[in-house]
Amino acid sequence: MRIEFLDAPQSPAPRFIAQLAASDAMPAGLEAVLVEGARAARFTGKAGQIHEGFVERGSQLVRVALAGVGEANGAAKDAGRSGSLERAGAALAARYLASGETALTVDLAGSGLTGADCAALLLGLRLRCWRHDAYRTKLPEDQKVTLASVHVVNAPAGSQAEWAREAALAEGVEFTRELVTEPGNVIYPESFVARCEARLAGKGLELRVLGEDAMRTLGMGALMGVSQGSPRPPRLLAIVWNGGEPGAKPMAFVGKGVTFDSGGISLKPPAGMEDMKWDMGGAGAVAGAMLALAGRKARANVIGICGLVENMPDGSAQRPGDVVTSMSGQTIEIINTDAEGRLVLCDALTWVQKEFAPSAIVDLATLTGAMIAALGNEYAGVFANDEGLAETLIAAGKTSGDKLWRFPLGAPYDKLIDSPIADMKNAGPRNGGAITAAQFLLRFIAKGTPWAHLDIAGMVWADKAGATWEKGATGYGVRLIDRYVRDNCEN
Ligand code: BES
Ligand code: MN
Ligand code: ZN
């Protein structure tokens, strides 16, 4: 999707135009036939509503799509003004992406938008356009994407600079969706790294990759235990962005990157196991967010860590009952080889603390089914050892639309993962499973380091289309990280 701002009138004059309509306020000068048609169709200008018709302008018949943006100055309930504008842009994309139209002119004359509003509209439009059709060789003609370019005319002052920032964010979200959507035979630890190397090249990011030898030397027995049942070797990827004060402590984001989670010897049941290709959604979000931050040259020092393994059962796979030693020195009894995410994360967390001494750490992980049972697909869970970090993350969730809901931590939960043979076990009782998973991670965080764990199991993949995504990979986490960094790490 190409999005361009045009200063001069287009020639030939466009034959497909979108105009915005606020709640019960049609664009000034709109043809009576459209005004009347919209009224008859009960179009009220609600955010996300579309009404279209054909009118004669000059000597030309023009297709006009009216896109509702909600109350003119108002705050729609969830994400406010920018949320309504995003919805309007997304509605245009959803309706016309495969409509046969190849170019759309968005005319913002008299819209009363700010530059930031315009960027929000375009962000919604672009995000809703993303699809992954590479493996669909028999897609019927009328389902193929046709819309290739969007021309913005009469844009408010400042739109282009605002859009440059949001376009970088869109790129990040799209990269995450791509990584998440690709199947496990295409994206595995090595190829995840290779895609990052290709996609993040030339952006001013530094990439560091640890392979098995380095991991063994560092004593990452927990992470390596997960990967030992797979022929695909593990990787730990660090993506470094130094856009802030030289030498200032970085903010760290750590993602669970289980490129396929079969459960291992504690094999998952077959129904729905294909979903476990997106068990790398945390790592995917971290990689996409780093791309977004670099793309918009964020004035902050940020580290992104992706812990990459495949969890498979075979003769060399780890067993329930095995005891492994983590990089921290703490020992872990493996109760369930399907509780593998925490084993990957614990070594990644230890490493990031030793290697980078970050000012704070946020991990993102599709960690537990219990999280989905608790929150469904509306909020990710946040667990934190620091009130301020929890609050700022929740606030970033509200503004970005990647919503978070806080869950408790505490000694009575921690006790539940004590082991009779080792320092801890990797799985507690069924009840409270998302919390005991978080307690496990907390045991690897040094005292005094602010840390938050985001269990995003319910958010990475959508069974039905949302406002700004088609069904499938949502890109959850990228906007949250970007917003958190914008509001808390940049000045
Ligand atoms: N990747 C899964 C969690 C998951 C399940 C994410 C469904 C998204 C959708 C994780 O590795 C897992 O298997 N967790 C177990 C932990 C249990 C064995 C303690 C779970 O939640 O059942
Ligand atoms: Mn698992
Ligand atoms: Zn998993």
C-alpha cells in the first residue's frame, strides 16, 4: 500500500474519492443526492460507518465513499478521537481493499482534522490493509487485493511529519504480523533471526546473536533443555537501539519466541495445535517494535531480546522429572515440558540483566492458556514488581489500544512452585496458572530491577477481524511498546 500526499490537483481527476463525515455533520457542499442517500441508508457518521454513491463532478462520474469519524470534537469511549479516526480509515480499507478499485483519493478539505488526526486515519487504513496471501495460489480473482495506492489531498498542516512517525509504527506492526503468521516450517529460530537481519538492516540497529555454544558456555540450561528435543538449534537474538543519551541505561523488552510449541513430551492434544506456530508472538512483537523505534528514530536506548526455540518431542527431548540448571544458577524441576515459555524466558531475563543492566525490563509472552481463560481476547495480563512500571504500562495500553489488565503477585503464589528436589518446579497447580507462571519469572529478576511480565496469549491471534486487523495475526504489543517508549523513555 502506497500512501502519498499530493499538493496539486490530480490529473486526470480522481474517480474514487473518500470524504469524512462527523456524526450527523455531512461535509460542506456535499451533493444532495449523497446527503439524501446517506440519510435514507441510516448513515449517521458513526466511526467506522461507510456510505457510498456516485455523483457527477465536472463532467465526470465519481464514486464517493463517506467515512464516518464519530463526534467532531469528541472522544469516542475507548481510544478517543484518534481511535475513531483509525476506525474510519480501517473501515475504508476493509471495504475497498479487494473491491476492484486500485487507487483511492482521500480528500480532507474542510475536515477540520489536525495533522495527528490525519496520521491516525492513515494508520488505521494501512494497518487494516495488511494480509498474508503468499501461500494462496488459487485465490479467486475477486478476492485479490486491488487497492494499491492512497492519495491524500487537502491534508492539514503537519500531516506528513505525523504520518512519517506512524508509518514507521505500521511497518513494525506489519513485520510482527508477518513473523507471527508464517508457519513453523518457515519460521524457526535460525530463520527468525535471518528475517530480522534482512528486515532490520540499514536502520541503525545492532544485532547480536547467541548460538548453542555461547549458550552452553553461559550455562543457559533452562532454555537449552526446551530446545534439545528439536533438530532446529536455538538462538538468542539481541536487537540494540541507541537513540538516547550515550551511556544511559537502556529499557529492555524480552519476548518469548517458541517458534512451534508441540508441548514436547507433555504433548499437546492435536485439536488446535497448529495455533502454536504463533507461540513466538512475544518475540515477534519485540522485533517489530524495534523496527518501529528505529524507523522513527526514537530518542531512547532500547534493547529487544528474542528467546528463540522450538519445543518438540523426540528421543533426546527433556523429560518430566528432569532437573535443569538455569543461567542464574537456580535449579528447576521439569514437571511439564509444555510449560516451556518460562524456561526460555528465565535464561533470557538473566542474560539481559547481566549483559545490559537495563533500567527496567518488560517481557512479552504467550505464556499460559490460563491467561486466556481469565481475560479472553480483550486485554493482556500485566504482572509487575513495581507500581510505577505497571501504571505507565497500563496507561500506554489505553492510549495505544493494546490494552492491559493487572494481576496480583505474592508469596502465597510463589510458594506453589517450590519443588521437593530442586529450587523450583516449572509448573504449579492448574488454578492460578498465569500467576504462578509470573512468579516463576520473578524468581529470576534481581532485587531493585523494575520488571513487568505481559501474558499476551489471548491477544496475538484473532479468530475474527478487529477494527484494524483482518483475522489472524494482530501485531499486539508493537503499539504498546512504541507508546510506552514515546511517553516514558523519550524527552
Ligand atoms: N504456549 C502455551 C500457552 C498458550 C496456550 C498460548 C494457548 C496460547 C494459546 C504455553 O507454553 C503452555 O503450554 N502453557 C501451559 C502451561 C501449563 C502446562 C503449566 C498451559 O497454559 O496450559
Ligand atoms: Mn507450552
Ligand atoms: Zn508455549
